[in-house]
Amino acid sequence: MKIGKKPKDRILSALTWGCAALTFSVLLFLIGYILINGIPYLKPSLFAFKYNSENVSLFPALMTTIMAVALSLLIAVPFGLFTAVYLVEYARRGNRLVGLVRVTAETLGGIPSIVYGLFGALFFVVWLGWGYSLLAGSFTLAVMILPLVIRTTEESLKAVPDAFREGSFGLGAGRLRTVFKIVLPAALPGILAGVILAVGRIVGETAALIYTLGNVAKMPENIFASGRTLALHMYSLSGEALHTGQAFATAVVLLVVVAGINALSAAAAKKIAKR
């Protein structure tokens, strides 16, 4: 005998499906709108090596984005990873310092990016004397994504069963070897997921970079030179109101870059998980 669904269950089920369909529809609409308006303007001149007022090339911005992502992750990921390892594997339960670090990380994660930009401008640009540069922008982005890396890494480490640690200790391995040979490899897919989220935030950031990286439409010659990322490039083009089509084309490239990074990271996480 089949038991029918209660009216409340049917309503909740309908609400769930409706919200999911609405979210998916909005996402499809946004992506479709960007593609329809941007693809016609994807021309070879848009990928010229140098930017000028005629081609408004996005290539320097693309390379600057890649450099900013790489440098920011190089700074933030080691700090976030080792902080999370200490909080989960070494700190004693009920330690006040652990609670303070967690509250601080959660608080920092909710601060608007413009505040990070002002902090970066005052500290890295002015006080340290780095000026508007790739280095100042990358350090600001690293500070911005650090709470995200810490929290996602911490949750990934907590998700590793204690039996893994106990088995390693039972075989005579020390804590350090257990962490790096057993726990971290098991938590790596979750850690990579956090890194993917961090990359998404870096790629789409504008407010913090205006005050630290600057907005020069050329590829930085070194880490102390200014530049602009794809998001800043798109913001500048749309603000000028002279190259709206090229701004949409830049948005298309930005979508492709983010999708490509996510796909590569997901494939790497899947491969590591199988091992």
C-alpha cells in the first residue's frame, strides 16, 4: 500500500523545485545575455598584445589577471593552510586562541572589499611605499581571501575521519607525518574547492584593486608596476560608455577564464580523490 504525500510535503517539494528552477533560470538568463551581447565583439583586435584607444585590447588585462591570481594564491594559501592545520591538528580543544581566530576569520570574511582596498592603499601603497603596483594589489587580495582559505581548509580537515589519524599513530607515525601524509591528502579535494572560490573572488574583484593595483591599461613589467585586471578593464570600458560592446566581450572572456579554472581544479580534485 502506497502512502501518499502529505499536503505540507507537497508544498515544500514544490517550493524547493520552484526556487531551484528560478535560480537556474536567472543564471541562464545572465549567461545568455552576456554571450549574446559580447560574442559579436570578440575580434582579433581585442586580443592584440598592446592596448590602445582603437583596439582596446584585453590581452594585457588577461595576463595581469593571471599574474594577480598566481601571486595572491602564493601568498594566501600557505598561510591559510598552516593556520587551519594548527587550529584542527595541534591546538587543544577549548583553546581561547582557536575561538578568537575563528571569530576573526568569520568577521574578516564579511568585510566589504572597498574596506580592504582602503586598508591596502594606506598600508601597502602609502606606508610601505609600494605605490600602485601588482605587489600591493596581490597582497590586498591575499588578505581578502585568507579567511575563506582558512575556513574551507579547516572544515575539510575536520571532515577527515579520526580513524585515519588513529591508524597512522598506531603504525608509529608522528603527528607531522600523519598530517602531511594522511590527513592533508584526504582533505585535498575540499581544500581545492576553497581555492576555487578564492580564485573566483580574485578574478571578479574591482573595488580593492582600484586603490592598490591602479588602472593602467598595460601589462606590468614587474611586480612594482601598475596594471588592470579583466574586471577592472571591463569596468573602465563600461564607465567610458564608448566601448560597451567590448566590455561585454571582456565579460565573455572572464566567464570562460573562470569556467576553465573551475573545470581544471575540479578535474584535479577528482583525480586526487581517486588516488
